[in-house]
Amino acid sequence: MIEYLGPKEEQILHAAMQVFVEKGRHGARMQEIADRAGVNKAMLHYYFRSKDNLYATIFRMVLGRYARQFRLSIDTSADVETILRRFIDGFLEMLNRHPRLPMFIVRELSEGGAIVGRVVGEMIEEGIFTVPRTMLHIIEERRDRGEIENVDDAVQFVVTLLGGCVYFFIAEPLIGVIFPMEENDRDAFVAARKEALFRHLYLGIKKRGDDS
Amino acid sequence: MIEYLGPKEEQILHAAMQVFVEKGRHGARMQEIADRAGVNKAMLHYYFRSKDNLYATIFRMVLGRYARQFRLSIDTSADVETILRRFIDGFLEMLNRHPRLPMFIVRELSEGGAIVGRVVGEMIEEGIFTVPRTMLHIIEERRDRGEIENVDDAVQFVVTLLGGCVYFFIAEPLIGVIFPMEENDRDAFVAARKEALFRHLYLGIKKRGDDS
DNA sequence: GTCTATATCTCGATAGAC
DNA sequence: GTCTATCGAGATATAGAC
């Protein structure tokens, strides 16, 4: 699975990732990738044949990092409150470090979702992209065990959770216009978001009368 | 404000809307718009000067419909439960009728958000795009009045609400892969989503011990 | 493996006849 | 107002010398 790449190849991949994530698949220019990698444009084709091929490589890479990074945030043995808290904290923290990631994926989804679907499907089979399903199973199990309530449909809960985490990073410019904020500080907003999202979601499924 | 357009102009706008919404700003081809409108390509430039100009016109149109349609869904005098329920129902219903709308806007956001920001800003000033702020004020007022609790930051609540509604329509292909469903029926999923989203969000802010 | 030069293609835009 | 023909920018991709 691990391939050993020459230094040029890695420089290209590094530059390509930056440019593709910033500009998107169509907005990216091979010339710019070459410039940033400090290599000749022809080299890109020598190593990666075509732009589409280079893009597909990058897409896998990026999604892989994405998946690996937030797989760490689940501890199956903890209680729901802790699991939810850590998941939201970890996920939002990761997104805050890579705020363009959601948009990168969404752009690709806007092309019809074929590539995303295929790559994610493969990653699920390979056990790399596991978190959403793990979360689903945890929620279902804890509900059946009586630890939480009001979760008729666990899939819906997880979708709300994921959307709650990701949405801000997609709609940020829009949110900035709709709700003008004094301090235009993303870090502060994300910190507040962690707290608020956890409370809204957890209080919705916490057992009533359980004020421990 | 209302301009009277010739029939050709309307045909072009109609076709342009379809193509831009389907393919996005860059994916759209002037040739395809002309073909679908049943006019010559040169006519597009005669009426709208440039592709960018045509796109901007369409973007305003689409966002305007969007805004107008979901402005209807708020009744300020009702209680929070009703308001929230109607908002979610109305919004999801509208999105279900126009499932490409969120992606259309998000694509434009991915270009940097300049156009979206400007257009939405203007619409807010013109009183067309009012719903999110209205929702915010309602939540704040009801919290201060003691009708709901656990809403330290009303902006965060509204962001969660909007994200909860919109996210599915953006990530649909991804969700389909992550959570394979027996019945691949969007209508059913959206119906379930209405119910689940309302419950999760409302139970999170409902007063404890208020089981009316 | 690397670089220059160029082929080839797509697409928005326009000139100019009618 | 409408159409045909074409320009020209900008991009990917490749040929071919070194």
C-alpha cells in the first residue's frame, strides 16, 4: 500500500494538493502547480499523465488524511456524553485546522458525486473511513440499552451531527453576511460552536429527569 | 423593479437557469444555453453582453425565489414549538422541490463567496432575505421571555438549524454511500428528516419539566 | 529525466452581412 | 434583431532535442 516516491513526485503532490484544494478541480492550473512545485510543467505529465489523473490521486490523499485524522476521536467504552463531546471537539478542531477541506469535497460532490462516492465506498471497505458508521452503531446501541432517548432514527441523528459540524465551514461567507459579528474571529466562533452544538444535540437525547 | 422582457429574453433566462443550476457557473456552456433556449448563440451576447453578466442575472433570480419562498413559513405570534416545526417543514419541503438549489449556492460560495455575499447583503437590505435574522430574533426574545432554555448563543442555534436543513441536500451522494438505505427514496428520507430534526432541536431547548 | 516549443482544443466573444 | 463565420485567449497535452 505504501509507495516510495521520488522527491520530485512528492513536491508535485504537495503543490498539487495546495492548488486543487484552493482552486478546485477546474480552477486549478497545471502551470501553477508546476510553478509551486518548482518543476517544469511537462514533468507533471511525465509523472501523472493527465490532470484528471493527478486530481484523482490528490483526492484520495486528501480524503485519506481526513478520514484518518478523525478516526482517533472515538472511544467506544465511554458514555454518550463523553463520546459526543469528544467527537464534536475533535472534528471541529480538525476542520478549523483545515477549513477548506469540506468545500474541497463539496465541490467534487457538485460534479455529480461519482468520484466521491467511489472513493469513500472503497475507504469504507478498507476500514479507513469508519467514523460515521461507528457513531451510528454507538447511538443505536446506547438507545437500545436505555442510556439515551428520543432517537427513533439514529441515521437522522448522525446526519444532523455531521451537518452541524460541517455546515459552518461551507457557508461561512454567507453566515458572515447574515449574522454580522463584532469580532470576526473564526477561532472564537468555532469554540462557541463546539459548546453550543454539543448542548443542543446532547440535551435532545439525554434522558429526561437524569440531571447527573 | 419589474422589467418587461421580450419572449426571447425570457426563453434565454429560463434555459440559462436550468443549465447554470445543473452545471454550475464554469461548467455551463453558452452553446448549451442557446440550444435549450432555441436561439442563436450570438443572441445571448446581444441580450446579456457576457456570460458573467448572464450568470449574475440568474444568480439574483434564483436567490430571490429561494428567499421569497421560505419567507412565508414564519408566523411570529405562534409559540416556539410551532414556529420551529413550520420552519423546518416549510424549508425542507421547498428544498425537496428544488434539491439542486443548495448546491447551486454552495458552488458559488466555493468561488470565494464574493457574489453570494454581495447579493445576499443587498437582499437583506431590501427586506427580501429576512428569515434567518427573524428566526434569530424570535429565539432570542423567547429565551429572554423564559419560553425556552439552554440557548446561550442564539446564532449558534440558528446555524445548527440551517445546517440541519441544508446539509442533506449537499451531501446526499455521500450520505447514500455511508448509510446505505433499503429504500432509496428521497421523499421518505426528507419526511423522516423533518420529524427527527424538529425533535432533536426542540427537545434541546424546551424547558425541562415542561411536558405539556 | 528534463526542458522548449508547439500542437490541439475548447469556448467566449465579435465582426459583419442580411 | 438575427445568423454565419471566425477570431483569439487560455488551457492541456505532446513531440523531440538534450
